[in-house]
Amino acid sequence: MREKGREYCAATGRPRRCGWLDLVALKYAARINGTTHLAITKLDVLSGLEEIKVCVAYDCDGKRSEEYPVDTHILSAAKPVYKTFKGFSQDMSEAETIEDLPQVARDYVKFIEDQTGVPVVILGVGPDRKETIFRETR
């Protein structure tokens, strides 16, 4: 993911941390910030992976929690619980609407919307600015 997405600091060249979407943290952030719209960038970087994971809960000392822990000691010991999606391998750079994306990618976006209650209105499907899908707000 890091290589394909070119996830390195522009100034120092230091590699950035990459990982699966933490939906628990995203839902918490969306709720406390009053988020009304989401953007997913670099969706194309997920193409070619056999599976895509999303953290949907935390295992906190043997107990499953779908709530973001406010105690940093609990958070630091929490282990992610993942939902796994089937991967896809299609080139998406020519996509102009969400309907042009592979069904698995559409399912991934819909899952994020359903879980957060926030619509995804921008989808980056390639490195160029013109490789962006803008969706109508609901």
C-alpha cells in the first residue's frame, strides 16, 4: 500500500504509517465534529489486494467494543476487530461515477456510509486531480 500510494513525507522522505480504515475512530470523529460529508482518497490503491479489511470494533481486555474508548490506557491495549471485504483488481482511473466502480468497491463505500451515517461525496480513483468522482450531496 505504501509504495502504490506513494505514502512518504514530501519534505523528509520518511515513510508514513499505512493501515486499514479504523471505522470506530472515524465514527467517533464524525460524531464529535458534526461531519456532514466524507471524502475517500486513494481508493485506487486498494485495487489489486485480495482482501480489504475495516476495523469495526476493538477487543478491550477480552470484551468487544464498538465505541471509541476515551481512556488512553484502554485504547493503547485495544486490539482491532476486522470485517473483511473481498478485494478487486479493476483499474478505476477512468471511472466518472460510482456506478463505474467495481461492485466490491461500491459495497465498501456503502458500508462506510451506512456505518457512519455520513455520505461519501468525493472518491479519489487515481493520482491525478481529474481522477476524482464528485457525488451529489443527499
